Amino acid sequence: MTEDHTVEFETYQLPLAEHNRPAAGEVHLWLWSLDDLAQRLMPAAHDGTANLPISVLTRTRRMTGRFFTRMILGAYLRLPGKAVHIIRRRRGRPELDRNRHGDRIRFNTSNSGGWQALAVASDMPVGVDIEMLRSRRDPLAVARRYFSAGEADAVQGASSKEQNRVFTAMWTRKEAVLKAIGCGLAGNIDRLRVSAEPNASGQVLSDPVSGQKWALHRIAPVGSLVGTVAVPQPEVPQPEVRVRGIRLTSRA
């Protein structure tokens, strides 16, 4: 069984120091609270995000996520964040502009419940998905709609209290892999078969979408936030996932 990883927080002062690219077989997984860093980024705009209208909160989180994503990628590229050029490939997948930055650094992002994750790797695709565990009225009905029959049966076989955890674990595994492949969920999520255990890293049992083998890593960094990082198995048999929680301080 692949070892689970727990987030370890490090403190950084703006601007972030330069970082070496992840080594072969290594993924750097950054995680930060969008609401906390929004207050540091735009202190004059509001005293906090708790009372903001939904539309303003959504826009603030989006701006904060994009700002710090570029800042962190810039730390690897030895560039200021504003000089980092991100383009959208097929299915809206974000990538660094290869004409400006080359193609060695790969990344993927995910956000849920006011948290953002950024997975960074060198010379290999990487996918990440995080989800905030929340009560669903009927996770089995959603599984019947989007999963294979066998996977839906696995959700049904769990206790009523565990069905949502099993469903969410399987969902993050599927989405992380499909994001690493670079294809959409539609028409593919039910074809990709994954294991159902919620408290382990899990496995991809069958991938007719890309035909690759995958290494999965479970992340459960804070509270009810859970997720998966996926990298191709042939290229990296045992990748090391380093989870970093970002806590930024003001300029000196």
C-alpha cells in the first residue's frame, strides 16, 4: 500500500524564494487557503471573506488562486509571477507556454471549499483533484449515473455513513487521472475503473482511455478536504509526493 501523506506547513515571505524543479520521480504539491491569502493579497479590499456576496467571494478566490499559482510557477522559472504565461490547451487544460518557458515543468491545479492545490512535476504529466467532503443526499444515485456498474455496487456496499467517503475517494482518483491525461470527464469517467477503499491511496484497475498504468497518492491535508495526485506508473514507479502548506507573511 502506498504511504499516505500529511501536509507540512512552511512559512514563506513574499516574494517566494527560487525553487529547483522537482527531481525525476518527484511531485511538489502546494496547498493554500484562498481566503487566508486573499486577505494578505488585498488587505484594503475587505476585512475578511466570510461576509462577502457569493459572486464577490468566487471572483476573489479565483483571482487569488491565479495570482499565487503564477507566483509559485515563477519561483521555479526564476521569473516574477506576472512574467509567467499560462495557456489553455484542449479541454481547457492549463499549461505553461512552451514557446516562452519550454516544456519541462508540468503542472495541474484543483480547488474546493476555499482551498487550492498546485501539483508541479518535471518531464511528466501530473493530475490533482481535491474535494471537500460534504453530505450528498444520495451518493449512490450519482455513482449509478457516472461510474461503472461495479463501482456503483462498491458504493452501495459501504455503510450509509461511508458511502459519501467511498464515492469521493473514487471520484478524486478518476478526475486526477483524467486531468493528467488531458481529457474531459464526459464519456471517460465511467470507462476508467478505480478501487474503492477510502482510506488508502487506491489503484487504477483499468484505463482504456490512455492505456497507461498510474501511481496514485492520497492526500488528506486538513479537516474534510481529501484528494488524489496521479502520475504515470511506467515513468515513475514510486514518486515522492511532497505536500507543502503555504503560509505567506508580509514584506519586511
